[in-house]
Amino acid sequence: MQGEVEDIELQLLLEALYQRYHYDFRHYARASIKRRALQARAQLGYSSISAMQEALLHDPSVVPRLLNYLTVQVSEMFRDPSYFRALREKVIPHLKTYPSLKVWVAGCSHGEELYSLSILFHEEGLGQRTIFYATDINPDALRAAEAGIYPAALIQKYTENHQKSGARSSLSDYYTADYGHAAFDKTLSRNVVFSDHSLVTDAVFAEMHLISCRNVLIYFDRDLQDRALGLFRDSLARRGFLGLGSKESLRFSKFAGAFEDFVREDKIYQKLER
């Protein structure tokens, strides 16, 4: 009975968040979004999801705090190094044939993937002719991404990942460590556009040569996954590339026929010409 009540409360909360503030989580995977909503209720001190919904409707300051729970902000630099090695060795040679490039990091979270790609592109001589678009629906995450400051305790792991990705330099070349944090060089974000963009409600905004959207679709239901993949298809240039997370796939999507496997084991796809 309690679970049924919470399901109803959750549906009403998500509807309120959409109707009042235009953040749409209604087609996120239900078990995952419920777990995060219950965590938010407990951590923010509300007696029920309904009480949290009431506060949300009447107090806009609740929104960013709730978003920090409903959006997943877990990542690391050069996560799954083989993905970045595959980009370096197999995708970059194609991208080098373009005079200028646009790369979209969709669901950029705190920016770890963005800075990984920026470093990789600088190492491969493409940094100056690439514009990166780093988007997320969470304004706090976007601010953190733009700041580019991470706990120093994480740098060893990031460095190991970077080396496994086929690094042509030392990660330490790109940051300054002080007071327990590492601040990444602003040259890495000089050609970056940080922007709010929702895969749920927003449209194509530029033609991309590479879209990297990793470990985002796993939190969407099937319809929303198709919506996002259709957006990626429409955003990619002819023969452009799409990178997904290790647990994500195009296999059962209605847009599977728009792409072909490029590096199957690392979930990198290329848009077909038709």
C-alpha cells in the first residue's frame, strides 16, 4: 500500500515539476527516479513526497536542491579509457579531415567528460579548430563544469585513465593543484559553450561532427531514449559520430537503422548517409 501511495505521489511530483518549472522527468526510468526522489525526501527533511511537492510548488528555491538528486552527477575523467582510445585512434583521423569541428557533450554533469575530450583534442592538434557544446539541465552542474575544479584525491585515478587512453602528454600539464583541489586550465574551456539543454523537450541547435552522450540514456524509458536518439541523428553532420555509454545500445531503438557500428565494443556509431 505504501509503495502504491508513493508511486502516485511521485507521478504528481514530476507533473508539478514539469508544469511549474518545465523540467520534465516524467519519462525517466521509474524505478531509478523513484529511488532518487525518496533519497531527496529524506535528505531534504520532508515527511513525504507530497510534502516535497507542496514546497516545490510554492518555493522556487527548492528546485535546484531537488535537481541535484533527480539528475545523476557521477562521472570521472577518461571514464572507460578504451572509449577515449578508440576516439583517438579511429575517430580522430576522420575528424582531422574537417577544417572546423563541433562536438556536443550531452548531459555533461560536472564536466569530467568535457575536459577529457578537450584534452584529447588538444593532444591530437584539434583543440583550436573545435567548438565544444557542454549541456545539462542542472544549473549547479553547469556551473561546476565551467569552473573545472575537482578534488585532488581524484586526480590519481584520472591520471591512470588518461594514460590508458593513449595519452600524448601528462595530465598534470593541464591543471594546477592547491588546497586539496585541482583547477583545470582555462584554455581547455576557451572554445566551450556551456548551456542548458534538455534531451526531453529541446530541439536541434547546431550541426555536430561528434556527439558524446554517455551513461545518460540508461536513466530514460524507451520512448525518451528514442526521442534523444532521434535528436542526435538530426543533429549529426553527414557521417558524423555518436558515442554512448558501455551499458547503452542502439539495438532496440527505432533509430538503429540510422547508424552503423563504428567501434562496436566501445559503443561508437557512425551516422549512415541515407
